[in-house]
Amino acid sequence: MIKSVNFTKMQGLGNDFIIVEGNEVKKHNLDYSELAIKMCDRHFGIGADGLIIVNPSEINTNTDTSWRIFNADGSEPQMCGNGIRCFAKYIYEKGIITKKSFSIHTLAGIIIPEVLDNGEVRVDMGKPILEPKQIPTSIEDIDKVVNYSLKVDNKEFKINAISMGNPHCIIFTDDDSAQMAKIYGPKLEKSDLFPEKTNVEFVKILSNDRIKVDVWERGCGITLACGTGACASTVAAILNGYVNNFVIVDLPGGSLKVEWVKNDSFNKVFMTGKSDFVFEGKYF
């Protein structure tokens, strides 16, 4: 008998995902990583940047729901900002969760999204991680990686390293940021400074409340958007004194609103943006 898996395709600013419910995978005893590679293939599969599993059966937590996410190459990142918005809208619209704000178990910890009345999703992304070892990087003897010199192909970059549940290398530039991401993204991703590899963002400052970001995603390559990358880029821009604490982040696929709320007793990043259904089907 031919195995078929019910799926839903969604996208957040062009960052696209295949969503499969955990019982669909369990009944066929499928391997998540292998399934991601096959389904995400844009020529021989459905095509996507990643595969999201809703309520994996092996995870039992005190949260409202849980997920696992896999990149197109089969690797499993700790977190994905655009993916979590798609996931949140999916489980709310499908009636899996009936309240608009809820907790999700992720490898990056508990994430709390809220489905807004206008259809956008606002996500409490938690505290940005600045400590070099926790990002992780191999850099020692400094409190945070801000404007740290790194040479690639005889070109020197000033990098900023931040984790939003997954590692990011942020570089501010006045050059063509899209071209820089294509050329240097894959090399920076695999730099020895990042033992678990890294996402790479090339950022242009447009004003004190707007930035432009081009992304090379770890395990995916060039993507139209990256939610955690938008958050990490905003934090890096604030640390460098370039912007205010509320920023519009322009990505090739659209814009996100990112706010870093930080005081003596509170330290969290909030991200707000769209997520949309594309189509549903069966994968054989």
C-alpha cells in the first residue's frame, strides 16, 4: 500500500515551510530528517525551506503544544522565527489550540506567540543571548561579540554574534548586502569561530527605526526572510547605537516589526509579522 502524508504548505515573508502533524509521521514510522530532505526538495518534492512537525509524539511537556523543525538539508535548528509564526497560526486556525496566546516547547526553550486580531502573529522571542560560549562561539575573554574582527578571503569583517535560540553572525555594510550574503554567507556559516555553524546577516542601516537585512541561513542558504535573524540584527544594531529599540526590519520577502524591551527586571525581544497558508495536499 502506498504511504501518503497529509501536509500543509505555509509561508512567512516568503520563508516557506511544510507542516505535518505528528500522528501522520508516527503512523508510518518515518524519520524526520530524511522526510525533510525529500519533502523540501524543490525539484523532486514539495519544495520548502523547512519541515515543521506539530506535537511530536516523543515530546511530553507542560506547555500548551510542541514542535520540531528541520531545515531543507535535514539538520535540526533550535529555533526559527518565521516558522514559529506559521506554526502558531496553523494550530490556532486548525483548532488544535483555541486561545490566541499559548506556550510552545522548542529546543530554544518555551516560546509564547499571540495571534492578533489582524491575522499577524506577535512572538515573545525571549532574551537575546550575548555570552560568546552560549551562542556558541569559540571566542573567549570577552563579555559579548560586538565589532569583532574576522578575516575571510583576505577581507576583514567586523562581526556581531548573537543567539536568538540559534546562532547569528551580523555584519553592517554600506555595500550590496544581497550580493555580500551570497558570496560570503556560506564561508562565514562554516567559520571556525562557530562550532555549530551560524546564520549570517548583512545589514544596512536605513534610519534610526528601519534596517534592511539579507540572510544566509544555516542549512538552507539564501532565504527571503529569517525571523530570528531579524531579531538578532535589531539587537546588534541597538548595541552599536545605530537604532532605537523598536525597528522595522525589511527583508527580501517583506517586513517585520521587532522590539527589544530591556530594563533592570525585564529583557525580551518581540517580533510581529505575517504568516499565510499556501496550499494543502498529500505527499506520497
